[in-house]
Amino acid sequence: MKNRNVAFITILLALGYLVLLQRAQGVVPAPDGCYPGFTTAEGCNALNFLTNGAGNTGVGWYSLFLNSAGNYNTGVGAGTLALNNADSNTAVGTAAMLLNTSGTANVAVGTDTLLYNDSGSFNTATGDNALFSNTIGAENTANGYSAMSANTEGSFNTAIGVGALNTNTIGAGNTAIGDGAGLNITGDGNVCIGHLVIGAAGLNDTTWIRNINTTGQGFVAGTNNYVTVRMTDGRLGYSAIVSSRRYKEDIKPMDKASEALLALKPVTFRLRGELDPSHRPQWGLIAEEVEKVNPDLVDRNNKGEVESVRYDMVNAMLLNEFLKEHATVQELKREIAGLNASLKKQAAQIQKLTAKVDIAQPASQVIATRQ
């Protein structure tokens, strides 16, 4: 407060000096409203009850009407800050912050902005009816006609766009960017980005982004899609797993290329706490070790550092190894089947020979008896 008073005195001294130098050029008639305490009041009952508040400006019918001890407030427009008795508020527009009593450091620009604000502080509302119903919500930013107009107690929200977060009343920490963005949001910590990305009621810590399901990384839409960030330019979108020949070139059999998998060393691990607070056990590979086996099996960040394993490629290579082993097993089965057939044939031949021997043996015994 002391520093602000010193600043005002310095400004007044400088202005007074300029007046003395340029008295002959002053406006005629001279401006009125030279009130004490760096106060400016213009309009019916503007700053009507001011006693010891300093640095206030009230311009308009009943602007800052009840302010008595509040400091450094600016109200421009009929009824602006009419009930205010707090510090450092700025209201521009008819009835802007009309009912504010103790909220501080708020900015309201537009008709009926922050109209019902009572004790909420550090709010910024730009656009007619922005934060219209806010009473105690704090540290909200609403930019656009009717942005956050229903909010009463929600704090730490950001709404940019006509009607953004329009129905939120007590939800906190939400962000909505775009006309109508976050229209259905009622929970906390949600993000809606894009025109009419309305979100959903009753959810927390959820993100919706327009076009995220239609922006492909050079591919057409497919049934197996996943959100990606393209490493080369940071483009956010989805990648579709496509298999059509028309999207591929330099096609040739994988053959022995997949045998690199045999050198990989699967591990168990836990991600560090900031990445996975649950600290659950996980299974996978170490990207740096995979790089040593085959550099094409890893992805890098924009610094060129190894970041992750291309598990989708590993899966394709596993399939190739499986097919190779399957072919080997099938060949072994065929060989075994051939051996079994030979054994059966041999067994049949042995059985025939055995039968002949059995028949021949009694005849020999009869001849031997007669002799």
C-alpha cells in the first residue's frame, strides 16, 4: 500500500509540473472532479459513500456507489462495482461486478460480467455475461460471451470461447478452449479443446480434443487406431494400422531378419513414481539394449535419444519366427508321419512273415512224429 501511494504521489507531482509548464494550453473549462485520495468520480452517485479509500475511479451511474474504504478500484459503466468495498477491482461495462462486496483483484469487462460475484477473488471475465453467476469462485478466467456464466463456486477454471464451460457450477480446475467447449462439463480437472467439444457430465480428469480421431499421420482411418505424436514435427493425431499393398514399398520377405529377436532380453521392471504412481510391476524390454540388437526397433525423441521400443514391429517379427518354427514343426510332422507309415508297412510285413512261420511249424512237427 505504501509503495502504491508513493507511486501516485510521484505521478501527481509530475503532472503538476507539466501543468505549470503548459498552463496556457489547458482545456477550457478546466476538468472537475479533483477529489482527494487520487479519486475520480463522474456520474450520478458515483463513489457516493467514499470516505478514506484511495486511488478509485468511478465513472457512470451509481458506479462504486457504496465503496467507502476500498482502494485502487476502477468502475466504468452504470452500476459497476456498486456494492464494492474491497481493493484492486476493475469493472468496465454496465452492471459489471454490480454485487461484489469483498472480492479483490478481479477484472470484469463487459455487460453483466461477474454480476453476482461476492467474495470471489483473482477472477478475470471478458465478454457480456462472462462469469455472470460467480459468487465465491476464485482464480477463474472466462473470455467470451456467456463463458462460465453458470459458475458459482468453481475455482481455477479457464474458459475461452463463446459459452465455454457454460453449465459448470462448482467444478474446479477445468480448461475449455473454443466456442461451446466444455458445455457439458460438471466435474474437476477436465480439458476440452475445440469448437463444440462439449465433454461429458460427471467425469473428472478427462481430456477431449477436436479432430484427434480424424487427424491421421499420413494414413486413412482404420479399425485399429492409436493416438500418436509424430516425432519429426510434434503433430498430434492418430495412426491407423494399415496393411494394404498400396501404402507400402520395397516389399520383401522378412526371412532371417526376425532372428534378431533371439538376442533380446525381456525384463521385469517398475516405472518411476512420477511416471506411474501405482508403481505396478511391468514386463518388457530396455530400449537401449534393443538398439544394440537392431537400431530400427526403437523410437527416438526430438533430441535423438532412444525413447521406446517399436513393439508393433517386434510382434511382426515374432510372427515371422513363429511361422518359421511352425514350418519346421510341420516338416518334422511330415517326416514322422512318413516314418510311422514305413514302420506300419514293416510291421505288416513282419506280421505276414510271422503268420507264415506259424503255419509252417506244425507241418514240420507232424513229419517228425511219423518218422
